[in-house]
Amino acid sequence: MTTGVLPDRAIRGMIEDGTLSADLAIRPDQVQPASLDLRLGTTAYRVRASFLAGEGARVADRISEFEMHRIDLSEGAVLEKGAVYVVPLMERLALPEGVQAVANAKSSTGRLDLLTRAITDGGVEFDRIAPGYTGPLYAEICPRSFSVLVRPGMRLNQVRFRAGQAILSDDALRARHASERLVDGTAVIDHGLGFSVDLEPATGDLVGYRAKPHSGVIDLERVGHYDPAEFWEPIHTREGRIILDPGAFYILVSREAVHIPPDCAAEMAPYLAMVGEFRVHYAGFFDPGFGHGAAGGQGSRGVLEVRCHEAPFVLEHGQVVGRLVYEKMADPPETLYGADIKSNYQGQGLKLSKHFKTPYGP
């Protein structure tokens, strides 16, 4: 098998040969250029605390240990802010040796501060699934800023598959940037491509949004429905800096517009914790073609989902807050993000999740 992230055609092959299976047949539109959307099952378990199964243990047994009550999702149910839930997913895996899987929250999930992580039987890490794993998949869901209404079949996270070591070295990134420019500005390359925050917009003084602490429920099926003013406070500044409040959640945007070539994929990873009392929570996956000319893009900004920790922290324009780790595709996908599939965030700038109406301006 060719080394790299497996593309859509390989994922369809895994469905056909039973490597990927599900309680309900996997739908064609679940297959993305380099990942598979995962669907919620019919039951959510409210648990006392987040957990990992641990070596030799099953998630189902740990649920019985920590379960407080269970919720039938069939008619829709609210997952409350601040609580922890475990939901069995419809899909299951029978991975061959040599193929590992990595899960992450979908873009819209992260922009709602809806912490969603995959856990598995015998798992010792969130979102990391060992080669050869055979068994069920579960989503741990913790709404951090907003309570949400969910139903079976909703897709909050996705999984991608990797054969061997696929991460591009810094030298390979420098060579790639020299040949086709991965960002529109100076490339800061150090264990990936650095992302910095934009707090000096070209027009106006709107630099981001802060989640309001007491908001209503968001139905995840409703697109373009909610008034952002009911859920978000706009952040304006002309000083090139903002002060992050402990415990608050922010939507900001990267200064760089990035390109993901068709033969690559990428993951947003946190920067070093030592740079400040905050964390960029976006651990999202960037599909091949994101922001790339081959998919009709001219570079797309990275949306930054930021939460401050114990102390107020001054965030300055241009400060590096995350890094984009590029991975080689085993083969280019048949479809590209933004070209052949519906893409809510191609060509994006500062943008809330798809559930909100056009945001109010500066």
C-alpha cells in the first residue's frame, strides 16, 4: 500500500471490502476527499467524567461504570452545556495492519466550541486509532459554550486513514512553498507551517467574536437560521491586540491565507503551550484543495477557536498561535474541497459556523 493519507477512492474501497461498516449503510456523501464523516447513533450516555477505555478495556464497560443516565436521540434531544456525553457511532472499523486512523471534529462542530473526540475499545488516546483496530467507535461530546439539539445520523466528527508516515518535513515544506507558495505571506516553518492571528483587518475594526455565556439551544440541523447577536459578542479593536478573558471562547482568524495542494492534506495543531495562557482548540482537518487554485480558491484563512486559561492574556497581532502540519496523500483524491463537493468554508475569512445568519458587520 502506498504511504500517505488515503483518498476518497480508497475509502470507498474500504467500505466495499468491509473494513468500514455501519448499522445503516454508509452514504456516498459521507466520503470526503480524504476522510469519512461519522454519524451519531440513537443513544447518548450522560457520564460523570471524560474517560479513555484503557488497554484491554471496552468503552461499553466504562460507560456502565460512569453512566448517570441515558438519552434516546430518536426524536432529537438536547446535550447540555458543561455536561459530558458518550454516543455510540453508527460506523465501526476493521483496520488492516499498517493502516491507522485519526479522527477530529468537523469545522462547524469546532466553531460551536462543541468538544467532540473519538474513543475506542482499548484506546489510550483520544482521536488516535491504532493499526489493526477492530471494533466500535464512540464520540465523547462536551458542549462548552452552547447547548445543542442532536439527532441520530448527525455528523460531528470525521475520520481519516493513513498508511505509514505521511508528515512532510520542514525541509519538504520549504521546498513546496518555494515552488507554489503555501501561504500568501512569509512562511514561518518550524515543525509545520506557523499560523498567526489577524488583529489588524484590512477594512474596519471587527477582529473576532466572543461567545455569550447565557444563550439558547442550537439545533445542529438548522443552517443559516440563528441571529449571531443572540449568541456572540463582536470584538472590535484598532490597537492590534485584545485581552483574552479566562474561560471565554473566541472565534478569530489567521493572518495567513493558506493553500492545500491536491496531493496534500493538513491538520491544525496547537502551538507550544509556553507561548501564553491560552489554547487554540481547532484540531481540524484541511482537505486537499482547501484554498487552492485547482479548486477555485485563492487562499483561505484559518478560523481560530481560542480559549483562555487561568489568567487574562494579551494576544497581539501577528502572534503565532498554531501550526499547520502537512501530510502527503497516498494518491490525489477524485474530488477536491470546494471544487466537486459542497464546501461551506472555501475562500473564508472571519466566519462563524454555518448555523448562523450573515454576521453583523464592523
